[in-house]
Amino acid sequence: MLGLKLPTDPRWVNIVEKNIEEILTDHAYCEQKATSTAISMIVLFPEYTELVQAMTALVKEEISHFKMVHEKIIERGWVLGRDRKDEYVNQLMKFFPKGGSRVTFMVHKLLYAALIEARSCERFRLLSENIADKELAEFYRNLMVSEANHYTMFLGFARKYGDREEVDKKWQALLEYEAQIMKDLGKKETIHG
């Protein structure tokens, strides 16, 4: 369903289980960055009313997810650690060339967001099915559904505002590129890396 070309090695869950505090901190910042992305879409493209409405709802949802993850950290007696660079996102953002029309820029941002949500969904599914901590398994099962909805929403907007055939070609090319990135990742207790 997600279209990912290279699935995460299930052994990634074993890495996560060795440092739950680290994955929760990374996850919290992923939710915060997703909130920021939705806000930036509103700021950059205010004339797209349907997009603005969807992003407004998404801001509320993503910040509530941040709060949920932060509460998990607190419940376990930890504090939110410092943010760190997201190697996955940094590499992913190099795919599309800079420049082009405003619509092209928007489509590229939407496609990046769709792919990040798709990978998050895939990782949350792995955690929900394989992590020994049953409370976290249920937590990630619930979040997985949201990520799938976000993925389809972003991809849907890209197809709506861009030329469908061109968008689908770009999407497939981005998926292939992401698969190459993923060959070197999946060895850390981070949501994407």
C-alpha cells in the first residue's frame, strides 16, 4: 500500500528495544517537525484554501502526537533529549532540484512529506507488531493509522495541484531514490535512520 521500494529490516526493532528513551526522543522531534511542516505549508501556500484547512487540522493532530510521545517519556521517568539531525530527511531533500515554479515547489514539498509519512507508517507498523513492550506496541499501532492517512493526504494534494502524470513519475523516482538511501540506514534507534 505504501509503495516503498525497500522495506525496513525487521531487526531494526531489536536496535530500538535497546534504547527506548532514544527512539521516543527522536519520535517526539519527528512529530514536532511534522507540525512545523504543516505550518510552513500554510505560510507558503495560503491561497490553496483546501490545503490550508487540511494543514490546520494536521497541525493540531501532529502537536497532539508530540504531546502523547512526550507524556510517554515523562511516564518512564525520562526527560526530552536534544534534537539531532535527521540524516534520512537531509538526504531525501536533495532529490528535487531547486528552482522551478511555485506549483512545482509545492508539489515537491508535498511529495517529500508523503514519503516521510509513509516511512513513518511502515516503521510504526514494525514496532506495533514486533516490540516486546506491549504498551508501546499498542501506542504505535494507533499512530500507524494516522501516518497512513497523512501519507495519502499529502500524495493526494500533490496529484490534485500538479499534473497527475508528471507527479506520478516524480513519485516513483523519489521512491527509487529513497530505497537507495535506506540501504545505508536502519542501524540506529531513530524513526527514519
